[in-house]
Amino acid sequence: MALQVSGLGVADYQEIVEGLLVAADHAGGEEVAERRREIADRIGAALETLPPPREALEARAAVNAR
């Protein structure tokens, strides 16, 4: 099942991943902790498939133009 969410940016998803990892560290049981880490890993892997943000491309172009 795919879920679409609009209105969130990459930084928002990165914050969600970080929150899941912190929550995993404080989970009451190992099963819950592992599930939170798994979700964080899946979101992180999806983020890595995205193209770099426009700002990063502009910064790279500025450095290469020197």
C-alpha cells in the first residue's frame, strides 16, 4: 500500500527519520524499537533515491565555475 503525503519537504522527512530513531532508542521493547528502525531505514532509503536539492546543484555549479 502506497501512501501519498503532500506539503512536506525532504527536511521534514529527515526530521521524521531522526524522531523514529530517537523513539526506537527509548522504546519499551525490542520489537517496537526494531519496527521503528525499520521504518526509519525505509524512509531514509527512499530519500536517498531523490535527486539532490536545487541549492546543492547551484552550489556545485558555482564551485565548478571557478
